[in-house]
Amino acid sequence: MAALVWLFAHVEAMRGRLFVWSPVFLGTGVGLYFLLPLEPGGRALALLAVVSVLSAILGWRVGGGAGPLLIAVALLTAGLVLAAGRANTIAAAKLEFRFYGAVEGRVVVVDRSGSDAVRLTLDQVRIDGVRPERTPKRIRVSLHGQQGFITPEPGLRIITTAHLSAPSGPVEPGGFDFQRMAWFRQIGAVGYTRVPVLAIAPAVEGRAGLFLHRLRMRISNAVQVKMPGEAGAFAAAIMTGDRAAIGQATLADLRGSNLAHLLAISGLHMGLLTGFVFAALRYVMALAPWIALRFPVKKIAALLALAAGAFYLALSGGNVATQRAFIMVAVMFIAVLFDRRALTLRSVAMAALIVLVLRPEALTGPGFQMSFSATTALVAVFGWIRDWPEEKRPWRVPRWARPMLAVVISSAVAGAATAPFAAAHFNQVSYFGLMANLLAVPVMGMVVMPGAVLAGLLTPIGLSSLALIMIRPAINWILAVAGHVSSMEGAIGHVVTPGAVVLPLVALGGLLGVLFQGRARCSGVLPLTLGFVLWSVAERPDLLISPSGGLVGLMGEQGRALNKPRGEGFLATSWLENDGDAVAQDVAFARAGFAGEKGRLRFELGSKRAVQLSGRGAVERVEEACIKADVVILSGVLSEPVPDCLVLDRAFMDQKGTLAIYAGAQGWRIVDSATVAGKRLWNTPAE
């Protein structure tokens, strides 16, 4: 009771600063939805909706500390209902079998796969032999083999012969779930083609998507013609979002130096572009007294900067990260229009609420987590510096040095805030990333982005080359920094994937430290410390088995050994990265752990002997293998069980998904991805 009284009193003392907690509770509800083992039914959702509404009404009417707590309950339940509603309203058919044959559809997205192949997302799909009601709303096809007979663009209707299958499940129990991501993108089948893709109907003229795509390609090609090489490819990427021309070596350097965020059109680019437009317009209008004295130049500049941001959003393709960035700057400029302080935690909270309402699934992605962690930390830190009385500051910074100090602080704060999320999602830490950002980000903000805006303004009169000439040395500097830093000894570290509770604990610790006032901020140290401690003792499976039974990964002294050098590469790469061991698949294949010949590999784990059988005749060799082994991993389907022998065959793993096995004194403990993922909309077959 005393604890409840203390809580009510503390909440009451925070009145006026409670709005910033709104996205925290709404996001918690969204997160709870994705953690459920079963899809909530209609009655349960209706009950939660009623609880949300009643809690909101009572919270609005009840005074004291109880009111905000009831609002928190309303937001939490609303988040769960919101996420469930979103998942149900976008429901679409999934392909229920492996398919090879004729596929037809309209191009809606053109991008590139992880192997750098051109990839098309199609809607208005027709699949030979599949009824319309069973046909996925969207499919995604990677183009291999001889291509080049068409120029893919939105609206173009194409036909090809493709291999298709349903989106795959988690790479391992609790791991990345491609099925869930595909569900929210309404992609019901993925695959590839090695035959030419042909056009059967042209893109319809006059469509905004087609116009913007063609404009984007024209700008990208023009930039690369006037600025050849990697510098031109970099400029095209930041101006239009077209990253097709960037070499793999350059991408590796940017990732290794923690500068890859300079390519992704997100918060940094949107903020730099709109900020430059806002400042430049306001300065130019202030130079004309007749305008400055008669019109609200600050608000006019904010409106025009917002319009520039909207055009940049459309030109760059409007991906989710860019949409999120635009929402954040829109909230900031709308605050300017209403004479409110633009950069506050309330503005960040409002942007987060809008994103969660529109796309609740964004909560689970690295983009949302990294951008909002960085923005929250930056606004909080600069707010503390701004509110620190001048006479109590232990330093005196000359005015000329303040911009550089702001860059140093920004890079350090944003890097520290995003580092745990980046490491958890990408299993990589750039130890010299802060140094690289300090050397590159100021050049990006003060030279490259203003020059890119200037190039866009000069394009109609044919003088864009002047601006491109100005920014080329700056881009070369950024690429040189990336290359040098990434090649330094010990520049890149690899970390193990954390357990499911680690990131929520880290996020909670950071939020308590930022959103609480006074000494209560210290309470964030406990969950933050606990999260990192749990991360440091994260346990990896001793054995991983793919759903096909064809790929097996055995943990040993050298790291995880794989049973084959090629095949099922996405799974193999994901397993090794999750181990914090980013080596190539063939390197893991060369490690000690397996014995025997291809198609009949032996290994020992704990007290059990195991055999992995694959290839022709594998099923016929099961009984023979069971004589000397306790467990048989079979890439085929066994018709009858073998007494006193555990056989993990294809039929078993089709139901269970990827298997993670932990060896202990009591034998093997088997965890399967299907049980961990639960029965959800995205992994349950259609009735």
C-alpha cells in the first residue's frame, strides 16, 4: 500500500510532463501483441478495446496520481488492439506449396537483394494453376541469369517463369522471423527466376509513382554521368535513394566504419535537407526588410522546408525509414507554425505515436528503435545543456567552437544511444565508428547535403554541374574515411545475439534515465545493467538444424562448424552472425566437428552420437545408421519409425521449423522455432 501511495505521489508530481510517456505505454502494448503465443480472438480484442476506452474515460475524470495510471492502462491495451487490428486488416493469401511455372504481375517496387540481384515486388499477381482467392496479393522475385530485356519500373506488367515458395519462418528459435515481416508487407510468396523477364503491358503514363520513379532514375543517371565512379554513386544514393551503382567494397567500408547510415535516406538526411532549406530561406527573406517586416518569415520558411521534405520523401521512393523521418521533421515544423519549441521530447513523443498508430509493426525493426533512441537522447542531452545556467557551467566554450562541439556531442550521444540496438540486430560493433562519424558527418552536413540541394535547384537551368563539382571532394573525403577506418586493425567487432529480454531492459533503462526527473533518473541504471549482464551470458545452441534437415551447425572450440560449404546460405550466414562469428560458410565448413563422407556425416554432442543423412538413398540408410547412432538427422521423410532411435526427418521439421539443441548432463534439450513463435496469423496455414 505504501508503494502504491508513493507511486501515485510521484506520478502526480510529474503532471505536465507525462505526455512523453504515451508512446512508451502504447509501444509496450504493441510489443506484448508480438510476444503472445496465440493470436487473440475477436472476443478478447473486443474486451481489451472496452478496457482501453473505460480506462481512458476514468483516467480523464479521476484526479491525483491514479488518473495518469489509468491512461497508461488505456494506452497499453490500445497498443495491443491496434497491432492486432493492423495484422488482421492487411491479411492476404500466402502460397501454400513450392511452385515452378509461369508468373505474371505488375511491378510496384524495384530494389536489390542481399546478393545484389535486381528484385521486383509484384502485385495484381497471376500464378499458373493457382485460384485467384489463393493467389498472394504480392510476391517478390529476384532476377538471375540473363536479363536486360526490360527496364523495370513501377506499373510495368511482366511475365516470367519463376521458382516460388511461401516466406520462410524464423532462422532459429526466437530469431529473425521473415514470415512476420512479409505478412506486414503483404508478400505471400518469394522466389527467383533464371529465365528472361518480359514485358506484356507498359506502365500507365500519368501515374505519380511512375513519374517519380522516372524522375528519380533520370536524376540518378545524370549525377553519375557528371560525377563518375563511387563518388557519383554515393551522390545518387543520397539524392534519390538509388544505390544500385555502389560497389560491394564501398558498402563494406561504410558498414565497417559505422557510416552506412549516410546512405540510408532517413532522419539524418531529412533533418539536414529540411534544416538547410529552412535556415537558407529564413536568412534570404530576412535580407529583404520589406518581406521580413510584413510577413512571418519563420513560418513561411518552415512551410517551404516541409514541402521540400515531402518532395524528398516522394523522390526517394518513400520507404518506411524515410516516412518515419518525414513524420519527425513534420512534427518539428508544425510546432514552429504554432509558435512552439520545435526540438522537445514532446515532439519526439508525438512523432513516435504517429508512427506506431500508422505502422505498429515498425516497433520491432531496427530502424524505429535506432532512430527514436538517437533522437530522444539528442533532444534530452541538448535540452539539459540548454537549461544549464551559464554561471554554473564548468566550461566556457568560444562561440566559434560551439558548432564543432555540437557535432562532437551529437556523434557521441547518437552513437552511444544506437549502439546496443545496432549490435543486437546486426551483430557488429564498429570500435572506431565515433572517430569516423566525427570526421565524416560534419562534411556531410555542411557541404554534401547543401550542395545536393543546390544541385537540385540548378538542374532546371543546366548548371547542376557547379554544385556537383563542389561536393565531389567532400564525398571522396567521406569514402576515404570509411576505407581507412574500416581497414584499421581491430576496427570491427562481432557480438552474440542477445536474449529476448535484453533490448527491452536496455530501452527501459534509457527511457527512465531520460524521462524521469531528478534523482529518479538513477533508477534507469538497474534495468540497463541487468540487460547488459544478461547479454554477456547469452547462451547459444550447441546444435542447429535447418527445416530441410540439409544444413546442420555444430558448436565447437573453433566456433560453429557447418556440414556443407554451400546451400541454404541465408540460414548459414544468420546462424554464424548470431554466434558473433561473421565468417563465410565455407570457412565454417572447414572447421573440425563432422566426420565421415558426404551424405553420411557423424558427430558427437554430449553423451549422444548422431548421424546426418542426405542425398539419394538417405531413407534406406536410416536403419543402418541407427545401429551406431542415438540420433539420425534425415533430409528425407521416413515412412515408419525405427525402434530405440530418434529420427529427426523432414516431416518432423516441416512442423517444427529450425531446431536448436542444447546438450546437458541429462541429454539433449530440443527447442523448435514453431513452438517459440506460437500460432500466429503469419505462420498459420489458411483454412
